Amino acid sequence: MSGGTVADLENSASGDLTIASGGTVTALGNAGTASNAGTVGTLNQTGGSFANSGIVSGAAAISGGSVTNSGSMDGAVTLSGGTLDSSGTLSGDVTVAAGAELTTSGIAGTVDNGGTVSVTGGSTADLNNSGSATVSGGTVADLENSASGDLTIASGGTVTALGNAGTASNAGTVGTLDQTGGSFGNSGSVSGAAAISGGSVTNSGSMDGAVTLSGGSLDSSGTLNGEVTVAAGAELTTSGIAGTVDNGGTVSVTGGSVADLTNSGSATVNGGTVTDLQNSSGGGLTVASSGTVAALSNAGTVTNAGAVGTLNQSGGSFTNSGTVSGAAAISGGTVINDGTIGGNVAISGGTLTNNSTINGGISNSGTLVSTGMIAGDLRNSGSATADLSGTLDGSLTVQDSAVVTVSGDLTGVESFSNSGNATLAFTGGSTTVASGGTVANGGRVEMSGATLTGSGGTVFENSANGSLTVGSSARLEMGLENSGTAAIAAGGNVTGDVINSSGATLDLDGTVTGDVTNDGTATLAGDVSGSLSNRGTLTVDGTSEVAGTLSSSGRMIIEGNLSFGALEVSGGSSAQAVGMNVSGASLQVSGSGVLASGTLTNTSSLGLSDGATVHAAVVNSGTIIADGTVTGAGQLTHQAGAVIDLADGAGDDVFRVSGDAVLNGTIEMDAVFEDGAIQSDVVEVSGNLSGRATFNFSNTEDLTSRLTGSVDVLTYGSGGLQGVTVSGLPNTGAAVYALVDNSSAGAYQLQGAANPAVGGLATGLTLTQSLMGSVVNRPTSPFVTGLAVPGEDVCGLGTWSRATGGQATASGTSETALGSYSSELSADYYGFQIGADYSCFNGYFNGWDLSFGGIAGYNGGTTTQPVYYFDANTGLLNPNVRTSTNRSSFSQRYGSAYAAASRSLGDSGRVLFADVQIRADRTAFDLENQVNAAVLDTVRTLSGDATLTAEDLSFGVQDQSYDSRGLTIGASAGLSIPLNEAKDLRIVPSLGFSFSNIETDTLYFDNGELEIEDIESRVGFAGLTLSKSKIGLSGTSALNYFATATVYHDFGSPVESKFFLYDPDTGERAGTALSSTSSNLGTYGELSLGLNYTKILEPGSALPGRQLDASFRADTRFSDRLDSWGVTAQIRLQF
């Protein structure tokens, strides 16, 4: 069509339409092939192709096919399908639906894309993309990429303003960016401002404008040329180049460089370099090992493991395990250095804790704690505080009101200077001043438990305004020149010479190992190993010793105890008095000294060194302290309350009195174990002895494990003490001691022996064995009875059993080196026997009835034995104080064989009977010693030892089990004599014996063992029985009533026990065994009442056999050593 107008033209799929430049179609519907160089009003493209190089003046609807535009399309274009490729002009709004495609390289207005749009050139005013869009050329003035949109800006594309909530990448140019969500990857350039409120942005290109992160994240490996602001909740990661970053969110520097970083959020420098970093009070910063910060200002929290150039700390905390290569200024907060600070440190406030290395010096007016190394000088001023140990390779200056404490080892110090109101305290460790260094003090220096050592002639110079205190356990290992105030406390030590200048004050309670020169005022209660020269005022107000020469041309006031090697007093004359009074002071007599005045009255302290001699009469109401061998007095009056002190831990002092002595006070002595023997201090009185003395022994711990006899503690020519009080001797445990008067030797001796409780234990065991042999296993015949009606068969078997039970209380004595001690024992017992024999009656053996049989038996029971307190004052046991109780249980098993015989003597009615038996037994004991804690306070009071515990109330025996083994042979004989045949009364005298040998296991103690020799029991007895018989009405039974009186006597020897103590070093037996002897039961009587029953059994009766015999007996035994009762029941069946 080349001219005219077609109002409505439908070009079908097979049609081919050409509209030339002069042609006009008002409404065109195309499904075939069409081209327009003229004018089309409206276009409805459903298929085919349409090429426009003319004008489409109205709306265009494209649902299929393809449209190319090189002309102009002035109306709205709707692409619901097909394609539109425009290199011309699209003046109206373009809507691209899903599945449709628009390509424009010309001019477009507003494009709303839900399909596919490609901008390859030209310009587009507005592009709203929710589909897929590509800008590979040309310019899009305003592009909104929604959440579902996918946008690619190629290297030739330009977007003037981009709003993104979807997926976008830029290799071209973006003017401004508004990122609200989704992702944006930039490898091109963003030339203007970028606002990021959501989603993620990655930058490997450049972002030249300001960047504001109010949310989302930005990961930049490219360039950030503008200022970057990161709000709370947002994240910035940069490994490229960044300028200024203001962070209130999270920033990670992983590489590259950042010019300025201001942090109030969380920042990490993992790599790269931050040139200037300001960490505010709310900021948290971590500099990792690969990170670098050239200049750091901190008021927040910083952890550095990397490299920091300079540090300005105004608050918060800075923890360094890496390096600060330059200077550090600390005005607030805390700095902890576990790494290296390379430059000088200025502390004007806050705290520095140095645990590692500072290569520069420190100027401190804040707080410093250093245990590491400081390579430069340390100056403390103002109100600074410092606590030092480790190394200081420089000088230490303390001034103004600063306080510096050296609490550990400090080495390398070149010099000390302390002035003003400053305080320098040494509280621990050892501090060494380098060779040639100086120590100058015009302030206050306090040393406690520390050592300050000089070298190369270093002297501590204490000026007129200076104050020096060398406390307990402190050491000043250099000379001291004091012009101010100096105090050396007890336990303190100065190893050099001390010069106390005129006007100065020295208080010496400790030790000076050099010489002391005093021209000022000095008080002395300590020791001087060298000489002491006094030209000022010297007051001795304690216990002091000058080992060298004490020379004085000044004033000396002795208010305490002073000993010296030699005394030179110039400027006056000496005088000798007939009487000498030592009152409120102390007089020390050296080894070469002699006091020869008439009477010496001591109301304070008199010291006597080894070899000292006092010929004077001495009246002592104070304290005499003697060391070594001394002559303490010509005559001695030792008053009540006074003390002679020989206790020094050695036990080798000798205090001699060449005349008479009245001893009413206290004598302090040592009793020790030395060279295999007891060794004690001793007082030797050549003349007459009288008084009531108190002996207080010290250092006796070793004696509890040593027993070696006796040792003299006081010898005398005549007389004796009227009373003695003793304290300090061991009176608990296995070994005890007492002070005994051996008048034949003229000496009071310290006598050691086994605790009476040890002998008592042995006595208790002996009594237990005696009870079992004489009471529990009461010497008695086997239960053999004759046949009332022998019948034709006069021989047969018989069996019988016996049960016993009862109680006994026995007492005995044990003899030890300290005397004789009684011991008591209570026992409860029970037992049973079973016997069987073969017997022939009716004179079967040539007129004799004989039985041969055996017995098996068991005994059991318990014993209780109290243990009483041993009083070292009296050498006796205190029965009112029970310290413990020995409790034993025993079980005995035994077997025996016996033979019994009886014979009727004609028609006299008399019957002679006898038996013999041999028994072997084994007894098992379980021993337990139970302490009586209720008397602990009483024992503490009696012994004078408040340190005793409940365990000390035991005498050391261990809880243990042990056995004894015994062999017994016994025999008895009697004669039954008719007394009144009409009344069936008989009298039966009897005699017998029981001989036993018993061996017992060793008993063990905590520090020793007890051996008990074999017990030999030799019991003999004689008895008399009165009996009456009564025949039952049936004629087949009979009752026999009897009463018996018996006397027993044990002829056995006392049992000897040997107690061995263990050597505490080897655990083996040591020293001589201590022996004790224990008595047996001796003689005692017994009264018995009983009943015998005999029954002849008829054939066919309920019981088998021919005759049944039963018996019951009650016994009581008594003597001064035994109180006992018991019952016995027995039954026999004869076959």
C-alpha cells in the first residue's frame, strides 16, 4: 500500500503487507508479514513479523511474532508475548510481560519489565524491572530492580540512578545506588552516593561517592573512595582500599588499606593496614596477628595480636599480645602488655600491667604493674603507684607522692632515687643494683620480706629527710649511710657496715653483719656481727649481741640484754662493788668472764656463756640463762617464780653450784636423744640441796621413740628436795619417763620405761590366759559315771556334753623400771564340750572300772581392761583418769584325750577314782584400744601440754588380731567315803593339778612391739565335797545333791615381757628391751553347789542306751585377785 488510507487492516498469517511512506492504516492487525514506512494508527501483533520504519501513532499490543522498530512508536506498547527490537523511538510506556522480550538501542521512555529487557544502546528514561534486564550499552536514567528482578549492567552500560532489591551486577557505570535488599555485585564503578539498607553488596570495582550502610552488608575488595558510614546492624568487610570509615556496626579489615577508621561498634583488623584508628568508648576492636594499625587511639576495648604503630589510650582496655612498635601514651583505662611495646611509655592516668617487654622508658604518674622487662628508665611522679618485679634495665626514680612497691625479684637496676613524700617499698624477692650503681633516698623506703643487693661498692645513702625501714625477713645487702631515720626490724638484716651520722636516728632490732658506727641516736635490740663504736647515745632495749668489740665514748643505757666479745669503755673509770644488782636490765657474762663480787642479786636476766664463772653468792628472782658448762654461783638461792634456763635444744648444758643450793623456782631443761643415748642438761650442786623445785623439760619429742635407761638431771652432795614438780615429759604413748630420786647415787634421774599400760597389757593377757586355764576351762574331770545296774554287758560306748558360762574380774601386777603397777580385767565367757568314750564297769579290769575317750570343745568371750593416766610427777597411775580401754574378744578351740578309773574298796563302801587328760588348744584374740576423749582436757591440764590430741590418749598399741597356742596336762584323784549310810551321806576329798604351757604371738605398737615369754601355768588344787543321794520312787532313778569347797593355787612363775621400740629412721628394733613381769591369779577359793541325776533306761524307752546322767553346778570363786561366778550343765548317755 503506497497511498491512501485503510481504516482497518487484518493481515493474516499467510498475508504479506507493505505500507509505503505514503500509506496510512488506521488499525492494523497482523499475524503475517508486514512492514510500515508510512503511518499506522494502532497495532495488534499476534504473530508473524512487523517491521516499522515509519510511525505507529497509537497503542501497540504485541502478543506474538516479532516487531522491529527503527521508526517511532508513539503510543503505549504492551508486550504480552513475542519480541520487540527497537532502534528507533518508543515514546509511550512499554510494558513487557513474562515471556516477552524487549531489546532497545534507541530512545525509550518508561519501561515496566516482567519479562526480558536488553538495553544495548541509546537511552531509557525509566526502567522498572521485575524480570530479567541487561544494560550492555546506552544509558538508563532511573532503574528500579525489584525483589524478583535480575539485573546485569555490562561494561558498556550506564545506569544513572539504581534502586535495587533484587539481584544485580555492575561491570559498567552506576551513578547512585539505593540498595534495599537482594544482592549487588559491583566490578565496575558507582560514581555517586550509595545507600545500603538491606541485602548484600560486593565491590571489586570502585565506589566513588559516600557509602551509607544502615543495614545489610558490604564486602569490598575494590576501592571505596568516599566516606563510609556503617550503622548498628550493618556489616562492612574490606580487603581493598578504603578512605574514611565511621563504624557503629561491624567492620572487618581483612586486607588492603583503610585511611581512617572511627569505631563505636565492633571492628576486626585481620589483615591489611589501618592508618588511623579511633576506637571510642563503646567500640570493640580486635587486631589479629596479620593486622596492622599505624596509629591507634582507644577509649573502648582492644585486643591486639598484630602490629600497632603508636598507642594513645584514654580509657577502656587495651590488651597486647602483639607489638606496639612506637610510643604509648596512657591517660586512662587499662593496658595489659603480654607482647612488646617498642617505644617510650607515658602514663598520666589509668593502669599499665606489663607482663612482657617494654623496650623504652616509662614516665609514670598513674598506675604501673610490671613483672616483665623495662629496657629504659622508670620515673614515678605525682601520685603514681607502681608494683615491680622482673627486669628494669635503667634507673628507678620515685618523687613527689608516688608509691613504688618491689614485690618480687628485680634485676638490672642501674640506680635508685627516692625523694619528696614518695614511698619505695620492697616486699618480696631480690633486687640487685648494677655494679657502680647508687641508691639515694630522701623519701620513704620500706623493705619487708625482700632483698636489696648492691654490687661494686654500692651504698644506701639515706639523707636527712629520708626514712628507711628494713622489715622482718628483709635483707639490705650493702652498706648504709644514715643521715635521717633508719629502722632494722627483728629478722631484718644489713650485710654491710652501718654509719649513723650525728643527728640521725637508728633503731636496730635485726642483724648487721658488718660494723656499726653511731654518732647519733641508736637503740639496739638486735645483733651486730662485727664491732660497734658508740660516740653518740646507745640504748640497749632488747636482747642483743655484739660479736666483736663494743667501744663507747658516748652514752650507753642498758635496759635489755647485751652480750659482746669485748668491752672497751673510755671517758670514765670502772668500779668494783661488793654487791651487784641487775634490775630492769640484763647482764651477760662471756665465756672468759668472771664475776667475783660478794653477792649478785638478779631480778631481771643474767646470761652465762660457755665457760663463764660466777663465784659470788647469787640470789635469783629473775632469769638465769646458761649455755654450755658454767659455774653459776658460789651459793645459790633460787626463789619461787625465778627461772634457770638451760633449754637450747641440745641437752648438753651443765650448771654448777660450788656450794649449797636452795631450789624453789623453775629449771628449764632439754632432754634429747643423741649418739644413741638420752642426754639431758644437768644441775650439779656440790653442797647441801633443799627446796621445792619445778623441772620443765623441752625438746623431748625424740624420747617417745627411745628407751635407753636413765640420765642425771640434778646431782647433790647431801640433803635433797622436799618436793618436785615435773612438766614436759612424755606421759602418753608406749614410752614414758619420770624423775626419780636415786639417793644412793646422790642424783635425781630421768628414768625411761615402757608405759605401765604396756606392762598392763601383758598382765591382762596373762590374766586372760589364767582365767581360761583356771576358770573358763576349770580343772575338772571328764563326765564319766558308773553304771547303776551293770548287767551282763559291762562294756559300752558313752557320749556326753558340757556347757559353761560366767563372768570373772581379775587383777594382777606388772613390774617395770618405774615400779609396780596393778592391772584389772573383766571377762564374760561361755563354752561347750562334746566327749565320747569306751567304758567297762563292774571291776572289769582286775577290779577297776576304766574309761578311755576324747573331748572337742570351744570357748568364747570378751575381756575389758581400763588404761589409766601415767603421772610423770609421781611416777604412778591416776585411777581417776581413764585414758583408754583395751577390749578383746577371744575364741578358743581345743581337743583332749582322757582316761578315767574307779575302784570300789571292798565292803567299806569307799570308792577310789582318778582321771588324767591331755589337751591342746588354739586361741584367737581381737584387740582394740578405745581412747576416752572425754578426759582430754583433764590430761592436758595434768600434763601441762595443751597440744595433746585425742589420739595421744592411746599408749600406741595397734588394733590387731593375734593367736596363742597351749598344751595342758591335768590329773585328779579322789576318794568317796560313806559318812552316814542310813542317810546316804558321803564325803569326798580330792586332789589334782593342771600344768599348761602357752605361747603367744608378738603384739605390735605404732613405734614398737611387745614379746611375751611362754606362760607356764602350774595349778594345783584340793577339794572336799559333801553329797547326799536319794533313790526315786520308781527305783530306776536317783538324785545326788552336793556342795564342794576347793582351793586353787598357781605355782607358775611371773611372766616376763620384753618391749622393743623401733628406730624412727630404720623402723627396726632399737636400744635395749624394757622388761616387765606380770603376776598370775595366785591362790583363790571356790564354792560349788550342784545336783546330779541318774536314770536307768529300760529297753524300749524313748532314749537309746542303758543309763542317762545329767548334772548342774553353780560356782563362785574369790580371792584378793579374783571375783568370779559360773554355771555348768552336762549330760551323759551310756550305751
